[in-house]
Amino acid sequence: MSLLTNVMDHSLDDGYAEAAARKQAEGTSGMPKTMRAKLGLAAGLVLAALVVTVGAAQARVAAPVVAKEREELIDRIGRETAAADKLEGTVDGLRADVSARQREALRKHGGGDQGDLVGILSGAVEVHGPGVKLVVNDAKEASSGGDGDPRETSGFSDTGRVRDRDMQRVVNGLWQSGAEAISINGQRLTALSAIRAAGDAILVDNKPLVPPYTVLAVGDGKKLSTRFQNSPDGLYLHALQENFGIRTGISVEGDVRLPAAPSVIVRTAEPRTEKGTS
């Protein structure tokens, strides 16, 4: 209680009280004494108030302008987005038209059954039939790799993630096991398809895919499944599952449907003529 009483009786620190008394005795208080000093202080206060008032007024005037510019920018973004979507739709329509014309040309000039076979192998036509469905997915809980892990060199910071190299081996293993046509997440693969990586994303023909990666392959389902699982690439996939927790599952399907490739580049070959030497 004595401490509380002392705090209440001496609310001002003794040092401050002594300094105030000394200034008062010396006649050096903080307030100006002369009329000139008082006028200067008043002018400074008026100037400060004027600056604050002008700044507030300018901000108030500029607020509608800024809001209007923001609305105009939003409208412009909306218009440009709509235009880009329209152009993208036009490109998709032209690609579909080109693909349809290519398929028609294969049917007319491909030589009957041989033309159908060329269309299937080139990915220019839709296909369906028995085959296998292989699903590859990242690990549930990805963890950083240990020392000496060869998968660290791929640029993926997470050993529990499926890499582009993994999908390359899966696709090559299916081709070697007898697959006649393959697609990944609905993206049809051709002889010119590329599986690459951009950052953490896997690209198939420059189109990003997201896990899980569903691989459909047309062929003799049972033989295709057995051959793939016993192949080096199938064993590699099994090792990824055992060592890194990557989830995989393969099943034999009675009928799988693969779309046509979005665009097929037509290439022609000409016989090479040997020039005689003298």
C-alpha cells in the first residue's frame, strides 16, 4: 500500500520536476516570449495546417480519378481476355478442321486398310479396343531425398513426385510391350510426341498435365499388362513405388477409347538419287 500511495503522491518523476523548476527559474521555458517569436510560431502552425488541408483536398479530388482509371483497366482486361478466348477458339476450330481433312485424305488416298493402319499409327484417327489402364500418381506425403539419390538430379526437389523421365520410361515400356496406341490424360501420343518438364510440371507436346497421370494403351490387354510389368520399365515403376511411395495401378480393360492427336504434321519422303561419278 505504501508503494501505491507513493506513486499517487509523486506522479511526476523527481528528475522531470527538478528540470522544470530549473528552466522556470532561469526563464528559459519552451514558449516564445517576444511577439516576433509568437508570430513565427503561429505562421508555422498555419502553414502546417494549410499543407495538411491541401493534401487532404488533393487526395479527395484524385480518388474518383483513380477509381475511374481502375474501372477502365478492369474493363480493358476483360475485353482483352475475351478477345484472347475468341482467338483460342478459332485456333482450336482450325486445328480440328485440319485434322478432319487429314483423316479424310488418309481414307481416300491411303490405300484402304493400309490407310486405316497409317491413321492409327500416326495418331490421326480415334481408336478404341481392348487394352490396359495404368494410373501413376505422386506419393501421398513427399519427402526430400537422401544422399546419393539419383532422382535428385532431375531438378525436382521432391522424390515423391512423378518426373518426366518416369513417364518417358512408362510410355516406352508400353510401346515395347506391344501397345498399338497410347494416351496420357487424354493427350494422344504420336511418334513425334515429347514428354518434358517445365519446373514441377510435366508437359506432353507442350501441354501441362496434372497428377494423377492416367495412361491408356490399346492392345492385347492381358499380354500387354504382363509384358509391361515384367519389362525393365515395369520393374523400374515398381521400384519407384517401393522406394519412394509413388502410387501406381494397372488394370486390363475390355474397351479403351483414345482421341485423335490434336495436330499431326504431314511429312513426305522422296527417294534419294545417287549421282554418278566420273
